[in-house]
Amino acid sequence: MSELTHLDAKGAAHMVDVSAKAVTQRTATASGRISMNAQALEAIRTSAMAKGDALSVARIAGIMAAKRTSDLIPLCHPLPITKVNVEFSFEESAITVTATVRVAGQTGVEMEAMTATSVALLTLYDMGKALDKAMVIDGVRLLEKQGGKSGDWVRPA
């Protein structure tokens, strides 16, 4: 089993020292979905929510979340993010959120991509809860990452 990077030799949590790592281009993509009733889905699809355009608000929330990940996840490094893209795709009874984050940095952006996805999903819930309190958020996961010492990785099909 690999050694956990955020634990020191005594098992105490610590921030990984990335100062000796080269600055490289790094990208990560994550996704998740929110299932809901037909009324809520149609209201989001047609921007007919009482609170406004849910997709636009969720996109901005996801972008903001990616930029604030180090404030939320204790051992994440603050990163000079160069790009955040948040996209939505509609299914029969759900919306999938996919977030891609890029950085030229010394550590990866996997946590930023998953945070962007999660917060965009939570925002959709908040925007639509008046129409469906039983919405379910699930499947938040890393799809792929590129760059860095460990190289590229793609979730197996």
C-alpha cells in the first residue's frame, strides 16, 4: 500500500511540502449528479426557478468553490488556478455536473475539481428545493487527472 502523503512518520497530519516540485501544467475533471422530480428538472432546464437561473448560479458557485478549496479542505494548498469550467448535462430525471480545473503549479487540482462539482450540485439543490426536497446528490468522483509526478490517470470504465 502507498504511504499516505498527509501523515508524517509519527502519523500526525501535516501539509505536504511541494517546494521542490517543478511547476507543471495540471488538469483534473470530476463529476456528480443530482436526481430530481420532473417539475424541478423542467424548471431548471427552462430557467423558470423562482430564485432565478439555477444553472448560471450553480456554475458561478462551482467556480468560486474551486478557488476557495484550500479554505475548506484543511491540508490543501492554495493554488493559482488558471481555468475552471463547469458544465451541465441533462438526463431523464437528473442533471450531471462536470467540472474541469487547470493550474500551472506544484500540486494537482483534483480536490478543486471535486469541490467545484460538489458545490455546483449543492447549489442546484438549494435553487430547486422548493419544488423537490427529495433530490439526491450522488456519484461525485474524479474522472481524470493530467500532469504531475504521478502522471495521467483516467477512471476505469
